[in-house]
Amino acid sequence: MNKIVVFVLMLTVLSWKFLLTDAESSCLELASGIFSPKSGVHTLVDSDGAPYLAYCDMDTDSGGWTLIASIHENNIHENGYCTQGDPWSSQQGNSPYSPDGDNSWANMNTFGNVVSATSDDYKNPGYFDIDAGDLMIWPVPNETPLKNWKNSAYLRYRTDNKFFDAYGDKGNLYSLYKVFPVVSGVYSGPGDNGPSVPVVFDEGTVDDVVQHFGPTVQPYLTPGFIQFRALKQSSQEGAFALCPGIKLETACIGSSGYTSFSSEQCGDFAVMATSGYGTGTGWSVDKQMIETTFLLFYR
């Protein structure tokens, strides 16, 4: 065969490969291709072949991290907890008829938009569709433009032990919360807490985590972990989905939809403003943390 023809055929194959590079189910698959793309928004496909846009971090620890969700709070300082705009807990409010709130941690609903993930809550099909090993979290100030997410993240940490592998054939948060559901009033004690997984830091340290909490709570913190399905120690009614950077129940993300003990235990950001909004005193976190969006990535 003519060498020129062979060369043209090779270019054609490579061109098609380039065009199809984004037709993958995760950023890790993209990173494993011939043409590993840069960090940014890419098109992925779910298990049904439906395309969706997702942000990929292609730099941290060799890349391949898929943004699957963001948790953003915009109501604590105005009208309390578990209000409209709290899809990770309950948009129906603190209602006894919704003991698991909107159940977003263990359902296949999606919401939000990747570009505005630091301005409102976000959940894409990768949350329940990607077979993941590890979780990465970036706390990023609210309203940060997508192109500045990484540089604006004042902490960046991730698990590195593939803990998701213990939760079903397709390990991810969806599978984990099927094992450890976030529901009110059904737990017997701290022994019902979910797993706490150690993290490694790409930005910041355990001391940097602690400084965002009020002095009253600091002695009770165990930083350097992500805690799942944490229970409020003073009342077993309160259940929280995820405590970023710490063990146990202080300043957590996502709650069950109802608690008769205290409305502070209900909401997308639970137990973060007990001693005032953003005061950084007593039991409250500082203003930087409470005005943060937490970006969640799989790999």
C-alpha cells in the first residue's frame, strides 16, 4: 500500500479517536485515552449512553477526577435550616413526614449545572453511575468561576485507599448510602455511624481544617478524615450525610429531613451556625467555611 495512503488512514483513525475521546463514562477513562485532555468541562456518557457535561480535574495525582456533585448553602443566615433550596436535605422543610428528606444521597435525581456548581447545588448522573474508588473534596468560595476553582480551593483533600470498593459492584456515594441511609429517628447510638476514611492533603493540612471551627468545638475534632452517616452525639435523631475533613458530627453536609431535637440539625449545612452565622466562635464555623461550596469528585 502506498505510504501516503497509509499515513492518511492513520491520521483519519487518530482524528476519529480524538473526536470520540469525550465519549467515555468518567474522567478517569478520558485520562487513560491516547489524547488525555486538560482540566475543564468535558462530555461524558452514562450507562444508558446519554451524554452530560462534567468537570474533570486532570492534574491532581495524575488526574482522572470527575466532579459529580456540589453542596451549596444559601439559607442558613436568612430563615433557618431545611428550606427551599436545600435539595441535599429537604426542600419540604423540617417535616416529620419526610424522615429522609429528599433522599438525594441515595436516589437517582439530578439537579443544577456544572458551570454554576459554586452558585447552587449540583448533582450529575456520575454520582450514581460511575464506578469509583476514591472521593476528593474541594472547599471553594461561593460564586467562584469554574476556571478559578482549583486555585481558589483553600483546602483540597482526597482518600487514597479505594474505600468505595467495599460498597457494591459499582462503588460510589449512591451505593454507600444504600448501606448507610441518612434517616431520622432510627439509630441506637454512635455505633450506627458510617465509615470514617482518612485523607491525604493536596492543599492545606489538618491544622488548616481545625482553624475554621470555633474554639469550643476544636478540642472535640479529629481532623484528617471524611466521616459518612454521622450521628449527632447529643441526640440520636439527627443524622448527617458527610462531615468534610473531620470525624463525627460537628459541621456536616446534608442531613436527614427531620429532627424534633433542633432545627439546626436539619439542612444542607447542618450544625455550622449554632453560635451565630460565620462567627467562628463557640460551636460555629467561620465565615469562610459557611460561605463555601463543597465540590465532590470521584476517581
